[in-house]
Amino acid sequence: MSKRARLILAMVLIEAILAGIRWYLARYGMANPDRVTADFQVVVGQTMGMAMGGLLGIGFILFFVAASNDRKAAQNKTRR
């Protein structure tokens, strides 16, 4: 499996976990309005959105690094 494929698989898995946490916290806030602050949903949305967006941005950069490493490994394989 190439490094690009492993990176994509890892990013999808991590993003799914973060989406699950976001979903859980949103449901918790709706189910327990007396236990959370009035701006709980907004704070959860902003925080988890920033975490997911930041991770996706880092993953985008890492994808190009992995693609470059895959190309270098393929070139080294053909030289030998």
C-alpha cells in the first residue's frame, strides 16, 4: 500500500472519529440543556470545526509530501 493511500485512510478514520465526537457532544447538549451553558452548541461547533479543518489542512500538505516520497521510492526502485 502506498504512503498516499495509507495517509488517506488514516485521515478518513481520524475525521470520522472527530465527527463522532462532535455528534455526541451536540446530542448531549440537546438532551441536557440544564447542564450546559446557553452557547454550548456554538462552542462545540466552532471548536470541533476548527479541529477538523486544521487536521484536513495538515492532511492536504502531508498528501503532497507522501506523493513525493512515493515518486522518489519508485524512481529508486527502477534505478537498481
